Amino acid sequence: SEKAQAAFNIHGEDPKVRELYGRNSFGQRALLARRLVEAGVPFVVLNEGGWDHHGDLFDKCRKRLPTFDATIAALITDLDQRGLLDTTIVTVLGEFGRTPKINPSKGRDHWSQAMSVLMAGGKIPGGLTLGATDRHGYSAVDRVLAPENFVSTIYRKLGIDPDTVLYTPQGRPSHLVSNPRAIDELFA
């Protein structure tokens, strides 16, 4: 649409808003994401890769986290102020967790036993912390959830029944999600 195409012209945005998001690649892409949502684009993926810190974790995070945090906070605040947060789901996650212990290269390695996900918007109640790991951070021990629960939650928020069964052209059933149980606490 012309409205979505116009969203790409972030140079017309108020300079104060551009500053709020951060005058860096990720900040300006997050601003573009907000503009696309405002223009009616139903799905926007904002990828900020390069978090695979097997070494020098502390130095790298000291440089990246302040601007990353500021940008995510700006996006959520801006969506809220524009009345778009209730109808927009913001998620921040990776594809797996990280080892609880620092490796010899001063980094952390891949870990599938526990991870964190930030979710905001979509009428998700704010201020929730769900689940916990053991005292060493090795494994989830309280309110243990799986990726399927996360996906089922997103589907339900989008009005899609996660218990849907689709059929191949040969008539073979395929479940949309293997565990269709959504995370009930994320529904107001």
C-alpha cells in the first residue's frame, strides 16, 4: 500500500523521536518497524543478530546492551503512547539459552535447558515474571514452558486456534502445534 511505502521514509519523522530510538542501525530499524505497524503492516520482524558471544561476553555486552535496551524501551513506549501496544505483540528472544557458567574464553555457550523471553503488548499484563531456574541457572524448575507453549500463545493472541489440525494433500493430519497449551498468565 502507499501508506506502508511511505512508512519507509523515516527522515520525515520528528528528530526527537529518531533520537529516542537511537541514531544507530538497530534504533532506526525499530523506528521503521513502529512506522510499518502504524501503517497497518500486520507482521514485522526486526532481527538484531550477533549475540553468539562464545568469548569476550562482558566487553561485547557492555558496548551493545545500553543501546539495545534503550531502543526496545523506546519502541514499547512509543507504541503505547500511540495507542498501538494493545494490538501489537513485541517479543525479544533468541533461539536458545546460554550456559550458566562462563567458559574459558570469557563467553557463554549454547544451552537448551533454560532461556529468557521478553514479551510486551498484545494485552499481556505487564510486570510478570514467569518461571524460574534452579539456583545455578542450569534448568527450569518452576512453571517450565516449552517453545510450543510460546508459539501457541502467539497464535491464540492472533486469533488462531493452536489446536488446529491441517491436512496434507494426501489427507494426512498435521497439528499446527504439537502442544497447543498457551501460557494462560499472558492473557488479561
